[in-house]
Amino acid sequence: MSAQGERFDAVVIGSGFGGAINARRLAEAGKSVLVLERGRRYRPGEFPRDVRATRELFWRYPRHAADRGLYELNFFSGIGVVSASGVGGGSLVYANIHIRPDEIVFDDPRWPDWFTRRNLDPYYDKVAETMGIAPVPDDVVMDKRDVYRSAAVQNKRSVFDPDQAVSWDDPDQPGRRACQYVAECEFGCNFGAKNSLDFTYLARAESQGAELRSGSNVTHIEPDGDGYRVHYTDLASGDSCSVAGRRVVLAAGTLGTNLILLSSRDSFQSLPALSHRLGFGFSGNGDFLGSIQSSQQELEPWNGPDVTSVIRYFDEAPHFTMAAPTFNKAAMEVLASLGQGSLGLPRLLADWLWPKTGGLLVWAFRRGLLSKPLRFPGPKAGNPARMTNLFAIGRDNANGKIRLGKGGLDIDWNYAAENEELVNKMTRAMEDVNDYYGGTVAPLASWNLFKRILTVHPLGGCHLSESPDRGVVSLDGEVHGYPGLFVADGSVIPSSIGFHPVMTISAVAERIAEAVVAYD
């Protein structure tokens, strides 16, 4: 059914952290709110576990129109990005980690002067209260946590257990259970133990009257009278629809938001005055993955949440932190069997093969090649009970450029050359940790083979700024030159953070929500 005649006080695009936070605050203020989300709604027990069911696992719309699953894999020219699709956005599959970064992060000159830890702390407090965050209880026994902490102590590094958005006891909501410690946080929690946005911010928004319309893929935005018209495709029917809002909040995730704005400016020419800085300053938040195989100590990596503890490396630049995420037993058995290759591809071959990697991975999943351990294990493969992943998160130079080409969105960035010092320092830190484990250590294959990182924390492209010469949105998240059009997600973050970024994205979104609600 066409929605052309509908008008709302606010249209929110995306139901991840920025969208959910704004939807709740608008609904609480008595505004009529419509949330448009491209993905589906997942209930506990509905997250896919059959890795051969690629249509349920991967989002590849519109190139593969029937593939509208939970994860989106993009292998752009300069970097790979993993993002999520569903009601609740990235909260469905993130590792639940909420950390308030050190003050030094905001000393980066790309952050406008107002943004300091002290000024953001009240907004961090709001997020913490709503998400119900707390660290893993001390009385929970986990070998992997003990070993990782000991490795930090041996290396004279500060280590802490971060707050997590997890219900360690049974939550007071039907169909939900307490954490079962099965390390499936990043696969979607089928027990409902994650305090994801569908159980927190979005639930409160809907209880206050907000409408959430899933299966709605937004294409572009245009001015419409005293507000904006949002154009989208109804994925169930294939119909082209539009709705109008007095104010619009764009929170489709870093990639989605940049795509919608670039399309609106350059393809549909409906927002022609958008800043020329749109798409500049993309960051992968320094995500750098590795693994340890054949640890000399039993780890039982599938016991517990994915992440338990974080080590700080903030004594001297370039700064970063490091965690040791692990997954359920089936996933760790497959990962262990892949082994650790160290041979890189020649540059020309790497550049040719890299864009095809996503399609090859989907093919491998569909054929069941990654549904069980390899019959002939890869080099340096080991016992999965003695394996852990390592995940360094650093302050890269945030110099990627998002652009719209003939094939869709792309990101240009010579990451390896521009962030060589950071990568080298992270690699040495992984080797130092492995000195305690006594195993073998190696970076993720995407680095070994292609010299490209794979990030799950895309940031930037629509920076907060005092003027359109420096970024895309104001300090209140309002798009320069377009009153009433706001952006509130990871795309507004003007630098890498070096910590898990969701807490900062959410705090900034809470601040932006004040301006959105007050907009007249």
C-alpha cells in the first residue's frame, strides 16, 4: 500500500543505536514517530544458525534481491566492512561492550571543542541506565578470562572487565532468559539475554506510540514543504513509497547514511547543497584481528560471553586497546581448522581478488565448506579448546573516503601505508600476549593475504563540525544547510576512538536527540 500521504512529526531512518535513541526521546516528548528499518525483526530463537542458509545470513540486496539476512559483508577498494541488518541494528550482533573512552580521545582537533569526556558523561549515564550495563559477575569461572588477564599482568599492562549490555540474571520480560554463557553474542542471542535495542530503547519508543516499519529500504530524501519526504522501497511488495516528516533523523549506520546522502546529492540531486566534505574522514576504528592457536593452557573459549576483558595500550601513541573475543564451540572448531597462513598475495593478484572475497565467502557458506572443521586442516591448525581470537581496536588516521561510483558505494584508503606504525604496534602486542599463551600467533587472513583490514566499527563520513567546510553536520547533528534534517549514528564521529565505539556513538546520539526534540 502506498504511504505517499502520510506525515509524521518525525521520520527516523534506521533502528540501530542512533535511530532507537532518537525514536524513544521523540516518542516520550509526545511526537508522532515513524521508524523505517530495512531489516526484519528477530525474536529470541529466530537468529540463524545454519551457516548454509545464506539468504538468512547475508544481506546482499539489491544485487541479490532475495538475500536479506542478518549480516552485510562489503569488500571495498581500501577496506572490508561487516555490518548488520535488522530491528535493533548492530545491537543484535555486537559483543555488548560499553566503554567510556579516555579524555585523550577527544583531544583530537577533529572533535569540536564542546565534545569532552566531562561534557559527554551525563549522556553516557543515560545510555548506561537504559541499556542495563554491568561487567561479567566475578564469581563466573572462565579459563579464557583468567589466562587473558594473566597475559596482561605478565606484560605489565592495565586490564579491565568492561560493562556489557547483558542480563546476567533472568530479565523481567516474556521470552527472555539470563545469559547462558555460550559465546553466541555476535551471532544474535537466541536466549534473549542481550539487552539489545529491541528490548530497551525501541521497546520504550513503541510503548509510547512510535511506529516501526521493517522491510523499508530508504533510497533518498528531498525537501517537502516545512519538512522532508523520505523515499523508500517496501521490500515485501516491491512498491516505491514515501512519507513526510517535519523533522528527519538519518541513522542508517555509517555506510547506509553516507549512501543515502550521497545518492540524494549526486544521483537524485534532491539535496544538492550538502557539504563537499560528505564521505571524507572514514575510519575503521583501527580494527585489527588476529588469533592464537595451540595455547599451552586450556581456554575453553566457548564458555562465557564473547568478550570478557580488555587490555589498554594508551601509554604512548598510536593508542589502542585489545580484547580476546571467542565464539561458540562449532564456530571455534571451524576457525581452528583453518589454521594460520602467513603468505601474502602479490599486489596485482591481491587487488584483483579482494573485491571478489565476499562472493566467495557466501559461496563457501552455501556449499557447507565452513559448517564443519576442514578434513585437511590448514597450516598451524590446532586444538579449538586452546584457541582464541585477538581483536585490537586502535586510533587509525581516519583518512578513508567514501564515494558513490557506478557499482555503488566504495571506500578508497591506502590503509596499510598510512597506518603502518599502528599495525606494527598492534602486531607486536599480539606477539607479547602470545608469549604467555605459548602458542602461535598470526593476523587475520585478510591482512596476510591482501594487506587490508576488516572492520566491524565503521565511523565517519558525516563529521560533526562548526561549518560545512569542515564537516557535514552541526554540533547538534543538524545537516548544514538543511534545517530539520539530522544525522545521529557512527557517521558523525570525526575520528577513530581506539575503544569499542558504541558507548560514544550512543552518548552523542542522546545529545543530538535533545536538539531533534526541541526543533520547531
